[in-house]
Amino acid sequence: MPADHYSAFVKEAFIDPIRSVLIIDDDYPTYEEILAGDAPPEGAENLGDAKQWRKNPEPILKVIRGFRSSKPPLLVDIHDGSNVNADADVATAAHLHQSDFLILDFQLDRSRTDDGSQAITIIRQLARNDHFNLVLVHTQTDLDVVFEQVCLAMLTKPVDRQIDDEAASKLIDEDADDVRPGLGDEILASIGRTEYLASRYEPRTYAGRAFSAEPPFGRFKSLIDEANFKGRNVKLVLDYVMERTGQKLAEQMADFDSPVPQRSNGAIKWLKTGTVFVAFCRKADSEDLTAEMLKALNDWRPPPSRLYLAKLRAEMDDQGMVAQDLALGHKHALAHWYDRLLKADARERQSRVAESVQRHSDELIAAILPNVIHFADRLAQAEVASGEINGLTVKHFGVDLANEDQKRKALLEHNAFVCSKPSFGWHLTTGHVFTLDGGHWICLSPACDTVPSQLTNLQKESFGPRLPFAAVRLNRLSGRPIPEDINSNRYVYLRIDGEITCFGFDPNPGSAPYWRTLYAENEGELKDWSFEVLVTAVEGEQLVFRKASATVVSQLRYEYALNLIQRLGISMTRIGLDFAGFGGAPE
């Protein structure tokens, strides 16, 4: 297997599904210009005359032919960016998600040299929609400058940090200038856009790199050494100068909140947010723009899991209609589901709708999965054949499973994933884990007994608008344990507020779980994942009810909840035997 075996699967997942290309470049011909002949299109006087394609169409023709000669040939549309501005950006960018691949010129306004504000507007819009976009910034401008401008534009404006400005100013304005006049100004100037970007994109490592004079902090470190700053003063000056630089650059940053994107650190330039992957290349370097995008994707090296999902998305686009026909083949069952949905009352309809959509989606996914499974299997075979099995988890995921702490975290995440899922539903149901009186409880009544519309008349007469349900208190295990008897059916793993916690179903091996019958108000309907519950309590010699608030924080997958229901049933029906031990009396 060749060394670039992984690239073939990246191409299959991200490049092969491309069917259409949109080019936004003010130097490309538009259909309007071509059809108008020598006359520029209405509202764009002299724009056509300024375009270089009229004098030398060959470079653009090669790019278009490259897309047309691919298999399958790609649909190509061209937009010259003439109406992309701050006021119209939303309307213009709204259609961009309809193309699979966007070629974007950085300087869309030829009257403003090296100005990429319009291109940045488009990238920001794409980053804020829900469709995943591949974008190649194609430019004649210096690539390092373009890359830094886009990286800066995708950052959220900085938050002021608590820095001793007075002490830092004294070090720079007085102490440094005492060593050599002008040294303080040079220290301030040594932290610019490049260094600031390093601090935002690599916040954990940039300070260490600065103290060690690693690029791009060589100039800063040499000046700090010349000023003879030591210890805490070095960090204070670094933070202060970085803060000042961030304030100067803030107007070029985004107004919306978003996580810091990923970006490359090498010669191949790329940037990735949640919904857009941006590659960069110079117009003079390549005419095969698909190859340039693949080169950037390979440098990013998406992990196998992302390839699986990209392949699934591609199969959905490619085979979706066929899969739909297969999913819709059981018309009698479909009619039955729809009839039940229509005849349900307003509250029950919520469950029926969710149930119906889930069944339809299961059928749809089942028809698509075989190709994705085959893709994953071929990838695994290629990885094994490459002879690089050891260390692949580090290369793909940055996770070293030979490290005990990372291995433990991997097992915890696995256990939480197979055991639990994000909370779902509009009413309390089997497997919902909720907090009550400082503890964690789980609803273990059968699912059919928790549906409000299925409560019997006898239940309504006995309990009114309340849902009686069986709840077991879970016992939180301290630390991040993975017990030796992990498969003893005693444990569940839940992700709560981003943390994975292990809970025991019973306090100790062989002991009975602590369970109670609780009564959910309003038939267990959830509002913002909370509900009111009646809990029994003792006041003096009287058994009374008190009202408490409960909040759903997680949910077990149904098969795991069913296992606990079975364990609870066994505990409730256990038979006490009359055997005697050496102690004499029956236990």
C-alpha cells in the first residue's frame, strides 16, 4: 500500500462528492458580459474592460477546463463579486451553500489594493450557516498576508484581561529605556499581528515559545534579554504588549462569538471552523484548484471518524432519493403510523411525531449505511496494510492510548457513549436521570406507563394530574473509576455538564438498590427539562407529601435502562431463605 493511502480516502470523502463549483472573482467573465459582447453589463460600466481575461483568457480557460474534465464533469458558475458589500452580504451569501466548492478571490474590489474585506465578509457568512463548505481563497496577493488577515477576521474580539498596566508601563517606558533609549518602543513593536495570532490560536504554548525565542518570538526575546527583564517581569511585559496589540487589531475581528478555528502552521495554508474549511493558494502556483484543496485537506488530516461522517453525508446526497424510495416501501405501516399521529391529542402527538420521524430516518439510514460500512472497512484494511498501526491514534486523534491517563479517559468516554445519550422527549420517561434534593435519580417505570395519554382512568382518579413512577437513587463513585467488575450490570456512566461520572445502581455488591415511588406533577410534562415532584416525608409521626423541583440532566440508552428495570424487578421479588450459618440464627 503506498504511503499516501490515507489521501485516497480523504479524496473519496471530501473531493469526489463535489458536483458544482462557484467562482467569485472580479477578473473572471460572467455570463452577462459574454452574452453582452463588447458592452459591459448594465450597472457595471467599464468593469468588463478592466478585466484581464479579455486580453489573456488562457489561464482562466485552463481552470474552467480542469473542472469540466473531472469525472463527473462539474457544474461551474461565476460571480464577479461586483455587488458583494457590507449591506448586501447576507442576500449574496445566502445562495453560496448551494455549491459544493467555492473559489474565492481575495481582492474583489480592484480599486482597493490588497483589500480582502469583501472576501472576508463572504467567509464569515459561510462560517455562520449550517452547511459545510469547502472554500479555496485564490489570490495574487502575498499568501502569508492573506492567510493572517483571514485568521484574524475569524477571531472573536478579545476580552480585557487583568494586567498590572502601571507596572508593565514602567518596565517598558522607564526601565527598558534606561538600558538603551528607544528600547521600550522596540519591545512594543516586536509583537505584531503574527505574534498575536500565535497567542490566540495556540494559547497554551505561545508563552513558552516566547520565553525560548522560538518563531515568531525571536525578536521579542532578544529585546527582553537586552532589557534584562527576569522571571515574572517577562510574563508581565508579554501579556501587556499582547493586550495592546489585540486592542489595535480588534476592529478587524468578528462581532459574533465563535470558538477559535483550527489553522495550519506550515507551508500549506488552511483554516477550519465548524462549518467551513478554507484553503489558500496563489493564482500563479497552480491551475488545478481541486488538487490544491486536496493538498490542504491532507495537511489537515481529518480523523477516520470524520471521514465516515463525510462519506455518510455524501451518500445521503448521492443515494438519498433511492434510499427514500426504499424507506417508503412499507406503505401500510406508514399509513398506520400517520393515522396514529393524526388521531393523537395535542400532547400525545409530540411523541407520535418524534416516533414517526425516528422510524423513517432509521429506514433511510439503513439503506445508505452499506456503502459507508464498506468505505470504513476499506480504510481499516489500508491502514493495516500500511504497517503503521502503532501510533495511528496519536496521528489521527492526538490520543496516545499507551498513556494510562489518556487510555482511562478513552474508556470513560466510550462507556458514557454506549450507556447514555443526550436527554430526549417532552415528558418524563424510562431512563431519564434527574437531580432531586442534591442526589441523582433514575426513572425506571416502563416507558408505556409514563406516557401521559396512556394513563388509565383509575390512575387519574387515584392520583389526579400526577404521574406515579419508580425512581432509584444512583450512588456516585468518587474520582474517575473503572471498577474491575465493570460488566457486572451495577454501573452506569453519564456525561453531565461536560463531565463523565460513574454511578452505581446499588450501594454495595449484593445489596438492594434504594428505590421510591415518586409523583410527577402535570403528568410528568417537562418544561426546560424540569418538573415538579411530590416526595413522601415524615413530620413527627405523620407521613406527608412535600413538593420538590427535579431537573433531567441525562438519559440512559433504552437497553441499559431496561437492564436496570430488570435488576430492580429481581430485587423487589427476591425471596428470603431460612438457612442458618455458624452464627446459629437465620440471616
